[in-house]
Amino acid sequence: MGAKSSSRCCCCSWFIGIIVLIAVILAVVFTFRHKANHSDDGDNIAPGSIDKKYADALKIAMQFFDIQKSGKLVNNKISWRGDSGLKDGSEASLDLSKGLYDAGDHMKFGFPMAFTATVLSWSILEYGDQMDSVKLLDPAKESLKWTTDFLINAHPSQNVLYIQVGDPETDHKCWDRPETMSRNRTLTKIDTETPGSEVAAETAAAMAAASLVFKESDPKYSSTLLKHAKQLFDFADDNRGSYSVNIPEVQKYYNSTGYGDELLWAASWLYHATEDKTYLDFVSKNGDEFGNFGSPSWFSWDNKLPGTHVLLSRLTFFKKGLSGSKGLQGYKETAETVMCGLIPNSPTATESRTEGGLIWVSKWNALQHPVSSAFLATLYSDYMLTSGIEKLSCSDQDFKPSDLRKFAKSQADYMLGKNPEKMSYLVGYGEKYPEFVHHRGASIPGDANVGCKDGFKWLNSEEPNPNVAYGALVGGPFMNETFIDARNNSMQNEPSTYNSALVVGLLSSLVTTLHSSSSSSSRHVRPNLTFTGHSLLPFFPELFPPRSMSLLIRSSHVSSHFNLFQPRNSKSPSRISSRLVFVSSFNHNPLIKLVYKRNPTMQSVSMYSSMTVKSSLIDPDGGELVELVVPESEIGSKKAESEAMPKVKLTKIDLEWVHVISEGWASPLKGFMREDEYLQSLHFNSLRLKDGTLVNMSLPIVLAIDDETKEQIGLSQNVALVSPQGAIIGSLRSVEVYKHNKEERIARTWGTTSPGLPYVEEHITPSGNWLIGGDLEVFQPIMYNDGLDHYRLSPKQLRKEFDNRQADAVFAFQLRNPVHNGHALLMNDTRKRLLEMGYKNPILLLHPLGGFTKADDVPLDVRMEQHSKVLEDGVLDPKTTIVSIFPSPMHYAGPTEVQWHAKARINAGANFYIVGRDPAGMGHPTEKRDLYDPDHGKRVLSMAPGLEKLNILPFRVAAYDTIEKKMAFFDPSRAKEFLFISGTKMRTYARTGENPPDGFMCPTGWNVLVKYYKSLQESEESSKQQAVVSA
């Protein structure tokens, strides 16, 4: 016995000695590498060490989930929170007491809550080791389960899902603590009769992702989640329809721009969770329809496409046999396009940034998009590192994974205080952070027992919140990088739970450091998405052969680990988060669905903007359409009365404005502007109505008179309006005459007083020194007798025509040039996407501008003939297209004028408006460049006051594909294979009789232009000959 014992002791000693020796060697190596790479630069810390800044921020960020919890709280860590919402769901005999309150209110919105769960799951799956290193893994999983418990209970049967607890209209009329609210909590559901594919699919994604998180630690719960995920995906796919269309009430809050992205997103997560090839086949087969390939967009609660592109590209990095999969190639290439757009010095970098470098897409919840973009960037960077991919090619330049990580850190650092305000937008982090957060629970003392209305004194209190909402990520700065810390500033100062999920993912990815200069790194994500709480455990063993396994695991321990986008996302009038898609008639988007949106469905902001989807025709500005034509029974007396009035002679452009006002295009304007209206329009681009409503009015609509006319008017209250031909056509009543400061008007409208502005030279410079405003009435509708009057439909007539065609959506497209096949591609693609969103009969309003244009523009009669040929040739479908002339004169005033064009389409009933680069713009008068930034028009529209109810659809750039021999959406990866045919080039073709490339324009339409330019050339030659003869 003694000998054996001695032998065992000897063996143990040797073993312990070896372990100690290995530990010493590793310590020496680690120390050497640390010293060799140490620098004062925060980026140059040894790989795998904890970055205290991000670790501290992550600890704070995680707390907001506890603040937002509803139900019977367990291990409550927030002193001023208690049990609440205990009867939620009782209306349907369900327990919906758990879950997370959405933002600064007490609503439970299933759509963004499910997105929160999906992103939090993804963060845990990829960066659980990092969370564990700072003891935050368990809190993250607890918050996730609190959320998924709610989602499970909200899905009581296969084809029923409860998507909302509470009535937001009622909730937002109260300012109280969740613990004391006593109002009725109504429920909203989707089912086969009222489908909502985007919510069902997002919830399926959340369940599938969460099933991976709990697969090892709680297999039974994981199986339950997976069962629900499969059922919900089938429900979403088999009963396709948008919840925003079927339940219009949700449009004010979390309006969806389409469900195609959620179907792809859910199928992607289900494939990762099950390896069932059915789901992989789904994303492969539906990519062309829903994937928006080649058009990067912004990742958000509404737009899942960027996340889907990155998630599926993961398979091409790690799954043997799928790296070259044709079905996944579009996803991988689009993910690369997204990444290239984020790197600041990339040739294709998005311009949607502040001067300080923050990605900026929308004034509502501005931080959502930089945080989500940075999260995706760190994921992609780590995918590259893990798989040994060293470069990302962006056009003709290559970038490293560290470039993506550097971008991600820049967004995180800005959020944490490295910004012009020197403020952390993460509440509780740093020395300066928002103190007046728009959050009911935080703003009311924890011991106050207040009712629905009593609490508004705390909303209006000038004292900071008595409770700090630790971890709340507020909306963030404006484009000019200013921030107003006010409790009633929900636009900038309201947090949301989905923001928290994104910021937790981003900070978790940055908790451990990485050499920015290292060509090879020990940093990895786990190629599998089954979380075990341990380091890298390969799901795809072929990527990591056994002989390298131990090295890889040790390495992992060391690391411990668009013109782009313009959406419009937003929330409600009381608290708005984004449209862009945004919009409160603001929704909770971007677009840019920005893009922006998004998305199948116009989700992206091409990116698309997040848009507000409105059913059928939206209300005109001010609530009613203003028409100012005198009733037929009064025409005689009104005309007789006007004969005795002082006369004001109109120019041709003045008459066009009379036409515009009298038909209601400028509703609620009832005449030419008086001085107060003029000043509001000139300086604020909007008018404030008597009831406090703000309507957009970016262009002053005024009538100028000279000194002589002013003298004739004298003290008269009314004046008659005389057409250029000498006929009295109407009158202005209760007039006001005021000074016409031309220089101020020009500078405010155009941003310059340089010569060469067509409208200024034609209309303002020669006009009088006085302006006259008053209430307009015209005796008859304005007619021009030019053979085109039948095209001039008023807003009232258009609305009637839309109703006759049973339109449930109207998308307007303005142009002042002939229609080529690139335009047609965009319009047809837009209609296709609206159908995918669930609309049954979207109608295109092809709306060429018909007022004053500069001399070298194609004349209106020629354009209208060309447009008619486009319809005759079937390039656009006459059954779903209405061609009408917009009578407004053209200012060529860039972003200022494009607001007017959009506002006028609202009054015509359009709820979608397609806007391109350099809208209503022109060249600089003295330099060889554009006067206005090409992308500012669409960006301004996503922020413009009074346009929130209009969905802005950024123009997807089309060019001639020299390989396919047709107009196609531009693909940056094939830039050399595309030909851009400018208007100048098109005119050159037509003048010389040369045909453009096949597929550029329908032949009959092209012949109209050739005929026009040929006649123009003949006329010029004839004039020259006559001049020679005369000489």
C-alpha cells in the first residue's frame, strides 16, 4: 500500500509540476506580448483583456431590462419598481403579466418586444463568453426568459397570437407609475381572419433564437420554444398579410413596412436552430422576392433585412458546402455592401452621418441605427477573423476586420460621451447623462400613489427625475448634434427596450479588446449557435479539425470571447422613435425603412426609409380639401362685384399659382399669403393652424404688385385678379399689402442670391416691391386650352378616381423629364413591393410638373405625348396608372422645394412618394457642381415638419446594364458594367438622331423625342438662315 501511495504521489508531483510550468510559460508569453504591444492608445491592449469602459457600460445597460419588467417581480433589483400588470391577459383568460414595457409608457407591443428577444438571443449566442467574463450572462438570460415566457403565453393556439396589451390611445393620456395603473388593459390579436405575418414571423425568430440559448441549460424549455417557433412561422407564411394593413390602429405606433424581411429572418433562425433544409430552401427561393439584394438598408425593429444578410452570411463563413451556395450568395454580397457602406473611408461609404461621425438616419430615436449598424459590424468583423478572412473588398479598396471594429467603437464611443455635447446618451454612464428622461416610472417618486391624470405634474416638473433609469438609451442627438434634455422631448429623450437589446449586443462585443494592428488574432465567435456557457465548441467540425482543437479553445479563452440608407421610423405623437420609416401619425421607422426600410417592402432606405403605411387615402392637410371656385349660382353677382374693384394684373406664373391654390394643392391655404403666413413659411417651412396643428409649407406662395398697383388699391379691402389675357378670373378679399424684400426671400428659399436662378430671373427679379395677400376665389376652374386640360386633374378629381379604381394605396412619382425604362423599373418595383406588403390595389400617380420650367427643359406637350406612348406600349400598366399634370411652377430650389412637392401630393391623396437624388435641383450658378447635395432632398423629407404621414420612398438608382442589355438597379459590385445616361446625353442622342442602347426607352416614346429635337434643330437652322438673309 505504501509503495503504491508513494508512486501516486510521485505521479501527482510530476503532473502538478507540468501544469505549473505551462502556467509560467503562458504567463511569460502573455506578459511579453502585452509589453510589446502596450501603448497609450486604448485600442492597443492585449487581446482578451477586459476593456473597463465597455464593461462598465454593459453592466449599466443591462439594468434597463429590469426597469421595464412587468408582472410579479422575482429578485427585484430596482428599488422604485414593484409588481404591475398582474391582470394583463385576463380578458382572454391568459397570463400575459410578464414581458417588457415598451418605452416610457406602459404598453406591451409584441412586434418590437419579439425583436428585442431575438437580438438579445443573438448577442448571448455570439458573445455569451464576453458577458460571462463580467458576470452578466445570467442576468441576460433571465431577462430573455422573462420576455419569451410572455411570448409563449401570447401564443395560445397554432394560428392565434396576441400582439398587444393595452390601448396606446388610453395609455398615453395617463402619466402614472405601472404599479398604480388601474385602467382596462385591452388585447389585440392576429389570427387567420386578421393575419399579421411580420409579427408572427418575428415572434418565430425570437423563439427559435432563444431555443438555441437554452438548448443546453434547459432542454425542455428550448423544445417548447422551438415548437412555438415552427408553428408561428407556418402561421405567418400560410396566412400572408401585413398587420399594419389589417389592423390600421397600429400604424401610429409600430407600423410595419412589410413582412417579407421577417419571413426570411425567421426562416434563417429556424435553420440555425434545426438544420432543417426546408428553412434554408425557403431563404434561397425567396431571396429575389424579399431579400432586396444589392440595396443595403438599416437594421431596426421594422427592417430585418440587414440582420438577415449578416446572419445568413455566417453560413457561408462557417458551414462547409455552403460557402459557394448560389442561394446564399445574394445575402453574402449584400451584407458586404452594408459593411462597405459603414466604413467611413470606403468608396461606397454612406453619407448619412453627422459631422462627428455618428450614423444618423432619423430625428426620431436617432441612436437606433448607429447602434444596430455597429452591432452588425462587430459580428461581421468577428466572422471574418474566426474564419481567417483577412480583407473586405469595397469597390477598388480593401479593408480589414479591424476597420469594421474601429467603426463600431466610434459609434459606441459617441454614444458614451465622445460627442460635441460631451454627454453620455446611456443613462447612468459617465458624469453627464440625461436627467429628464421621458419615462413615467422614472419621473414619479417610487412611493407616490397617483392616478391617471395626477402624474402629469411630474411630466411638467422642472426637477430632474427622482429615479435614475439606469441603462436607458435615449433617442439621441439631432443631425446638427444638439440634444435637449427635456422630459416632454420624447423625440430625443425617450428610451426603448429594443434599443437596449442592440446596445447590449454592441457593448458585449467590445468588452474584450483586440489589436487593431494585428494581422492575425485570437478573437473568435463560436461557429455554432448553440450556447453552452463555455468557449468555442465548433458546430461545424470540418472547419476545425481535432488536432487544432485544443489550441483553438485556449486561444478562445485568451480572447474571452446609398447613396446609403435613409428610413423614417417613429412612434406616436407622445413618444416617437424614428420614419424612417418613422412616423404619429408618426410611426415607431426608415425608411429608410430607410432605406429607411426596409424592405420587402420598401423597408430599406436605399436604402429605403422606414415609412408610415396608411390605408387607402390619407386626409389632406388641415383635415379638409380647400377648393376656392365660386358656386355657379353666385358667378354672375361675383363677377359684377369685381368689376368695381381695383385690378391686379397676373403674370403667367401668377396664374399658375392661382390654379394651385384654387384647386386645393396648397390646402389649408385659402389664398395668397398674408405677412404672418409668409414669415412662417419663409423662416420655418411650415404654418401653425389655429388648433395648433403644424402643416408643411416650405415655399412662400405670394403675389407681387408694383408701386402703381399699390397706389390704386389704396385702402380697398378687395381686389380683382386679371389674367395675362385681360379677363377677370377671380378676386382676393380682405387683402393685406406688405413689403416685398426680394433678397431675403431669395436667400431663404434658395440659400444663395447668386445670379442664374431660373425662377428668380423669370419671376421675382422683375416683380414689384410689394406683396398682397388675401382670401382667393375664382369664378371658374383654371383652363389653358392647350389640348392638355383633360390631364389636369384637381386633388378632388384625383381622389375620386383613386376611389373609383378601389385603390388601397397611392404612390406618386414626379418628374419633369421623359420617362425612360429606369423610371419604369422603379415604379413597377414599387408597386410590386406594395403588393408584398399586403396592399391589394396600389395605384401609381405619374405626376409630371406642368407649370413654369426653364427654357432647355423638354416642353410639357412633348413630355405628355411621350408619357402616353409609355402607357400605350405597356411599359407601365394603364389599369394601375393615372397620368395627371401637377400645375405648380418649378423653383429649382432643391430640398426646400421638394417639401412642397411632397406636401401637394398628400392633398391629392397619395400616401407614398418616390423621391430621387437632387430633387428639384440644379447646377451651381458659378461653379461646376450641384447647388444642393444630391441626397439632401430625401434626407430632409424624412425629417420635415408636417410630412410625417407621408411615406417617403427614396429613389433606387437605375442604370443601363450593358451585360443584360436593359435598365436595371445599379449594382456597385459590377459598377464597370453599368452605363449612366444623363439627361444631357439623352438629348444629345435625340438631337443627332442616334438611338440609345436597346432597352433604355420604349421605341415609340423615343421617337417622340427625336421628332421634337429634330423640329427644334430645323427651327434653329431656319432662324440662322433668316438672320443671314436679313444681314
